[in-house]
Amino acid sequence: MSDTWTIRKVLTWTTQHFEKRGVDAPRLTAEVLLAHVLKTTRVRLYVDLDRPMEKTELTTFRALIERRMAGEPTQYLTGVREFYNRPFKVDPRVLIPRPETELLVEAALHRLPKDAPGTALDVCTGSGCLAISLAAERPQATVLATDLSPDACALARENAQALGVAERVTVLQGDLYAPLPPDARFEVVVSNPPYIATGEIAGLSPEVRREPRMALDGGPDGLVLIRKVIQGARRVLKPGGLLAMEIGETQGDAVKALLQAAGYDDARVEKDLERRDRLAFGTQPVAT
């Protein structure tokens, strides 16, 4: 890149470069990375399209382009991912939150009281996006979150602090339900557990393979953690409480059968915005 390149020319060149190399959403990726370098918004880029970029800005941007071309996810490069209208810090310690996971928040909010105390549990919390979103949307709710990874727990606590809900979100390190107090009971249990079959991980995109394997690998059939989440939730849900999980698009029938076998009422699977099986629900029987 020459010293005279403007924002307009840099965006055009980068978009074309990303298109040739098969990067997803090339224009959007170029805009997000450049806005990050310039410490501005994507909208502001278009206001300043004819502003020449400085050498230091070009050098920093070029380094990000190279890292993106090497397979690093855009969100790890910028260090942030928007989720449920809030900025979450993300880095290689955690899975990058996906838009479809916001549907779990919507489902859980229907079950948590709006103007009264409520309790929720987020199993396999990662960045804390589910737990923190629930606490932020329900100011009287108390939320517990667990994750096996100490690094993920540390980042989830950072996000809870940054987003103003640390007093009501407790992050516990440990395996699924093991860290919970013995008498803990919840109106809602949410989980986005690892659900990709071990044998399929090698075929994922280079960007996804950069994410923590612990957050991806669901065992030989992709259902190892899902089974444990389903069984464990029966022990901690209040009567009438909701279990809401994210699942793989080919797992709907199998997960619904697991929910029914575990004794949940109203076991069902719902689709995401692309009409793929993505969410699974079960309700704790009122009489157990």
C-alpha cells in the first residue's frame, strides 16, 4: 500500500483481496478491521472516505490483514463481539458468540420474571454471553455460570464486570454442575455445550479451528456433553423450570429423544433463522 491511500481505496483494495482469497463477508470484514485500527465506527468510515491514511495506520492494518488471511477470526483480531446489543470481549480463550445463540436468550427471558427475583444457570458459559445477557435484561435475576476452563471463567468475569452485572453473575470453575451449591435451584438452565462430533472438527473452516477445541468437541457423536447437560438439569431445575440448549443442525431428533427419555415435559426442537434445527427445550415436570 502506498502512502497516499485513502480510506476509500484501502477498503476497495482489501475487499477485493479478501474476495480472491475466499474470506467470508469480505467487505464487512474489511470495514470491521479498518474501523478497529482507526478507533472509529463503520459508519464514520463512510463519512471520512477520502481521508488519507497515515503510515502507522497502514502498517497496523496490513498486519491485521495478514493475520486474517492466516485464518485468525475477525473477532479475535478486534477483541470484541457484539451479542444481544452488548460488546463482549473475546479472545482465543473462548468460543466466539454466534447470532443464533441470541435465540437462547430470548427463550430464557420468557421464563424469567421481569419484575421479580429469578434464578438462572448457564452451563458451559465461555465468554459469559448468555449469563450476562440474562442478568442485564432481568435486573432482579441472580445468575450462576459454570465452565471447565479456568481461562474462560476469567474472561466471563471480566465481561460481567465490564457490563455492570458482576454483583449478580457468579462464575464458577468446574465440570458442568459440579461447582454448584448442593441446594441450588433455577427457573432456567441455558447451555451452548460443545456439540460437534470429534471426527468432523478437522473439516471445519480454519477460523473455527482456531477456537478452543474444548468448546467445540462434543465427543464421537457430538452428544456427549448434551447428554450430561440434559441429565444434570433435572437435578437443579425448579418444578416447571426450563432447560434451553443450542444443538447441531442434524441433532434435533436425537436430542428430542434424549429429553423425552430423561422425563422432561414439552420436549421440543426449534429452528434458527436459517430454518435449521438449532434449539432444544424441555420443561421440568411440576410433580417430580
